[in-house]
Amino acid sequence: MNNWQNYVDIICHDFDTTECGVKIGNSVVCDGYVKNSNVAVFSHYHSDHIKYFQKTLTTCDKILASKITYDALVAIYGKYVGFRQNFQALDFNETYTTDTGEKITLYPSNHVPGSAQIFVETHDGTRIL
């Protein structure tokens, strides 16, 4: 069994606010921005979780959120966000596979409407929720 701690890193520097988030696997960042992360996933629309959303629009190949969170982010940041090719709503229990083979699935978390637990299965089969 693989050690999940080899696949998860919480990155947030006290004085450097250019990057902050939970890096999962090789290419996924949750609720933030981390350099060299190709895919960003936002669990819900609370301000402390979407602080780096606009930065991910120009730096990530794909940005995922549940449909309700997607709609909330479009309402917060403007209609142009909904036209971005890299921003996608992902239904609960639907899986998105990254270019590096990591599989991302959203599950309801019952925190706020549309909030999601983010499940990632890495390329070697390690599962992180």
C-alpha cells in the first residue's frame, strides 16, 4: 500500500501569497494555485477557497468544479468565465482523467450547496479523498 503523504502537499507560504493550495499527485491542486499544477479543482465557492481562482484561469489547462460551484463562480467573476475553454462543471460521481493519468471524481460533501469532496486516484493507483 502506498503512503498517501507521498502524494499530498499543503503549500501555503506565510509571506508569499503567490501560491497556496493542496497539491494532490503530480498535476492536481485543490482550492488554490500551485506552480506546475495543470488541473485545479475547487471544492466550493467560499471566499477562502476561491482566492486563487482567477490565477488558475490563465495558468491551468483545466479547472473543475461541481455544477453549482461552477455557476456561483460565473456569477461572482462574470459571464466571461463561463466561456473559458479550460473551465468545466463536473457532475458528482463523474470522473475526469488528466493528461498524466490521474482520475478526479467529485462527491457531495453537504457543507454548502454544490460543495464537493475531491477524490483523486493517481497514475499508480493510490487513492486520496
